Amino acid sequence: MDQQGHIHPPIHELLARRWSPRAFDERAVETELLRVVFEAARWAPSSNNEQPWRFVVATKDQEAAWTRLVDCLMESNRRWAFRAPVLILSVASMYFAMNGKPNRHAFHDTGLATQNLVLQAAVHGLMARQMAGFDVEKARAELQIPSGYEPVAMIAIGYPGSPDILPDQLRERELQPRSRRPIGEWTFSGQWGMPY
């Protein structure tokens, strides 16, 4: 599906065609291909090269682990994510390993690693959708996430599926072109509120 929307000025094709679908084919993602997307995440920049990201990964063939991740999702996400062959929880280490001080950039850096992962997935024809809709405390308990680490987002990864598999309301949203606010609304020149 072409979900590019209106992009002006033109940007790199990979960025333009990346989008977050809900319709996933249930075909398994090859283990080696998953290793490639995690290698891309590994090379993300981070404050002091701390690399605070962690990922809890489950594939559908690991039924118990995959079900634990699905069970942490809010019902609105479970309605479609149960088809995704790969589910991932991104987690941020909230303290610097070198001195134990709080790392206020941990979420930012985990987001950078996730973006690398998402873009590398797109290179290989995979789709990824990040979800804020999950039970953080349930994820912490069920996945045994230790103190000092914060669950950030769930991520579904897989090959694109047909929107026809989705419930009516979700299918309608799936077929709408992507849209974004104009640059001038969120980019300022020199100080807050001065249009760029």
C-alpha cells in the first residue's frame, strides 16, 4: 500500500514509505532477518555511548513468551496485533552504567535505536508499528524487568498484510493516507514561538 501522503520537499524514499500498519501477514520473519534489524538498532547514537536500550523479543513460534507480550497490550491493540509474527518491548536503562547517575536521555536514545530498527525492517520489506497502549506495570512484572529499567513501547513487526483482515473501523483508518503537521507549526527560529 502507498501511504506516503503529501511530502514536500521530497525526502529519502525509505523514510517516505515507512509507515505503521495494523494489517500484518502471519508469515514468520526469518531469525537472521531479525538479527539484521537488531544490528541496526545496535548502531544508534546515544549519550556517552551508553546504549541504554534493551529489547524483549518474542516470535509466534515461542508461544508462551509471545502470549506474555500480547497479554500486556491494551485491548484496542490486541484486536490487530495478535496477527503480528514478532512482538517486541523496548526498555530503557534509566541510569548511567559508568556512574549510576540518572540518564535523562534514556528514552530519547531508546527511541533512536527503535527508529534504526524500524527503518532497517522497512529496507527488507517488513513493517513495524510502535504502541504506547500496553500495561506498563504488567509488562514489568510478567517480563521480570528489573529496577532501574523502564518499559517504553511495544513494537509489532512482520510482513504487510491485507487491510481486509481488519475490523471495519481499523480498516478505514488503515486505508487513510498518512498526514503530518506542517514544519512551521513545530520548528522555531532562534527562540520559542518564532516561526522558522
